[in-house]
Amino acid sequence: MQIRKLTQQDIPDLLNVINGAFADYIVPYQLNTEQLQFKMASENILLEWSVGVFEAEKPVAFIMHGVRIAEGKTVVYNAGTGVLPEYRGQGLVGKMYDYIQPFFEENKVNQLVLEVLECNQSAIRAYQKNGFAIRRKLLCFGGELKPTSHSNTATIKPLQDFIWEDFRSFWDISPSWQSAIPSMDITKPNAFGAFIDAELVGYVLFNPANKRIYQIAVAPKHRRKSIGTQLLTAVQLQMSGEEVKLNNMDEEAENLKLFLEKQGLSNHINQFEMLKSL
């Protein structure tokens, strides 16, 4: 078997390996070509920073890496690790990390980030053995939105521009990689803003096509006025009553967790965000 970096020519075979590796996963996961391209763009995945294990020139395992500069540091995100079932138990993930480590050092990478399901204890132990440590627990929600009755405290309007300085002032927690500012600037999801007397006091970012809510926040001084409920009511009308997901919310946001549950969503699975400093 050969270990090397991925190239554009590997994408068709890579898609087959992704779907083969995740077909029996705890949460089955399948992609088509368009979805893979969307994932690569929105998560800043660079093939020249990613690695695969090949047998007879066909990939049998992979790690895809996203790369960003955050607060002056080069951060690399594990955007997906998979091994075909018949090749498991051979330590291929560790071998891929060993292969790519000198490249990371050469390019002055400061931090590696990944997410792993809370129930996948074998993977957590393997990552810990490789030097990763748990930073925070991320909650994933799903279900059909059923907003409660509410007063119309604010006026809800579509937003054309993302005013990050204002948005960030509403945050209690930082979004994870897939919902972070760079991803939102690339994917340009739909957005609603909540206004009181022309002042932006809350917002929500969502995608009707994949039924995802990425971010929702209300200015601290305007909370408990049903503004969040107004925003999700507007989202519900765009989603046509279908089930939606909100993934990887920091568990520290206890009030947001309770709010989402009141809106009809349930916390169905959790992940750990793990870090390794280089």
C-alpha cells in the first residue's frame, strides 16, 4: 500500500471511499459529487493538505483537511476520516497522520482540530493516543420546527449582507468549523434579521436546500422577548414543515439548548471537538 497526498484526479475514487467507509457508520453518511464539492468549498478543504492510503492505485482510506488562518494561527481541520471496512484494524489513520506530520511542521501549522462522535470511544482513544485532547462538547439537534405562540416584538426582514461585527456581539459561544464565519461567507446561506426601531437585535442563518440552521443569536439585552421564536417561525415557513438540523452547538449554551427544545427540536447526538497543538 502507498500513502500520499490527494489530487484532483482522486476525487471520483475518493467519493466511493467516503460512501463505502461511512455506509456502516454510527450515523450513516452518503454524498454525491455535488455535495462533496459543496463540502470541500465550504470547509476550505485542500487536497494538497489531505492524505490517502492507496492499494493498486485505488484509495482505501483518507483524511481530508480544511485549512484556515485564525487569530494569526494556521489551523487544520479534519473534515473527514474514513477507512473501508476490509482495511480497518491496520492502524491506517495513525500512519496517515505520521505521513502528513512533517508537511504540517514545514508549513508551520499551529493547531489541528477534529470532531468525533461522543459514543465512538475507540476513535476518541485513538485520537488521544495521537496527542488530541477534548476541548468542548458539541450538541446536534434535529426535528420539525414547532414554534410556540409569541408576541411580535420585532420586525423580521431578509438580510442581504452579513454584518459580522453586529452578529458577533450577540454571541455567547463560538460556532464550530462548519458554521463559522469563513464557511458562511463562502456558502452564503439565507438570513433573517430581527429589528426593533431599525436596530438589528437578532439574526438566523439557514439553508432551505439542505434543511440546516447554521447560526441563531439575539442581543443579550433583548432576550426573553420571543425574538428567537419569531426568527424560527420565519425559518419554518421557508422549510415547508420538513425536519431541520442544527449541528455542533457548544453545550455551554444551556439557554439556547432549552430554547431549541421548546421550538420542537431534540438533541439526538453529540460530538467532541478535539485539539492538538503543534
